[in-house]
Amino acid sequence: MTCYDNLIYLQNSEDSYYYPAGWKTVDIFNDICSKWGIEIVYNYESIEHKKLPLSGKISTMFTDLLDRVKKKTGIKYVIRSAEDIIYIDRYGANANERVYEINRGENAISTASNISMEDVVTKIIFTGKADDDGKVSITGTLEGDTAKWGTLQKVIRDDTEDGKSNKKSDKEKEDSLYENARDEGQYILDEKGKPKETYEVTAINNPWIRKGELVKVGAGDMNFRYIVTSITHNAINRQMNIDFELADESKL
């Protein structure tokens, strides 16, 4: 039997909203959830948005909004549901509270680590509009750590002069994740500019460990604090399988 929490309704339902400039993230979440009869606890950062048309799946609206906050603040978020309440928290929100531990010889069963170059981008090329002959010019480049990771290149079309947005007042602008093509390129380098390290742990089940929380692991080649990116509790064999990423202590 497979059971779902109430997030499944957000993943399979669509809606449409419009918010004028000045609305804050937390207020938008509270407004949408109240219209759907969903209880929400919002403990993440909140920013003020420009005018904001939203349409499509509600879950996508939520992640799009939170991605804007993450880009501006540098702080990752987690969405989870417990007892039919949706919680929006920052990664490692339990850092100053109880941090559970998984240790060799105690509750750890097995560990594995992986470093992947998949989706890594170390160089961005910007292309402008095509001329009358169809030739596309290169308007600029951004480079990450190509000396260390090699050149893994992505092309972004930049139709604005010198990569600058068309000048509009804040009231005229729509809220978006990127200000312009250069801003998009820098964000991609920041997010994908180096290999991704992930960790997997099987341990004796602890039903209190949740996605997005900080856990101290001392087993195998793991000896730091990590963030839970996904977790599966198995009530039959009383074990849990957890995917981790290394915690950024400066953001806790």
C-alpha cells in the first residue's frame, strides 16, 4: 500500500492568480492556502515581489516562488507535510534544537557516497540576435572554475543590448527569477558550477528524522553534519534509507 500526504493535491491541481506589486512571499502562500482550505506554517524567509501572475500547477507556483527567495537570500528551503499541515522551512531549521546522530556501531547499517558531474556547467556563452544572413554573434561569456573542472558549456540567448533589461518602473515589471540573461548565467554557475556530492545511509529507523533537517553522521567516509534531501521509513524491517547532502554551516 502506498500512502500520500496532502501535498499530492497541490501536485495534481491547477489554478490561476494575480498579485500586484508589493505582496510578500509569506502573504501569497497564506492567501493561496486559505483559498484551498489548507493549513500552512511558513517559517522560511520572505521577500517583496513585483507584480506576479501565477498559473499552472499549485506545487509549481510554490517552488517558483520559493526559488526566487532562495536566489535572493542564498538560503535553501524545504516543503513538507505533517498531520495535514504544510510546513515551509529553511534547510537545517533544527540546527539550534535537537540534532539526531547516526553513528557506526550504534544505529548505522551502511553508507555510500557519490560525486557526479551530471548537469555541471562551468562556462556560459551569450548569443545575440541573428543578422540578415542568419549569423548569430557571441555577446559575452561567463566562466566558473574551468581550470579545476574543465569546460562544460551552456549557451544562453541574450536579446537585450549589453545584457541589460528594458527599463521599466518597478510597478511595470513582472516578478521573475532572473533580471536578465547575465543574471541567469551567473545563477546557473552558482548552482551548477561544481560536481554534486551526495550520500546515502541505511540506518535503524528513527521516525522523528524528517526531510530538510540537519543530522550528524559518523559512519563510513561521513563525519560531518548533513541535510536530509529525502527519507524513506520502512515500518516492516524498522530501517530508514536517507539521502544526504553536506550542510553549509555558514547558512545554518
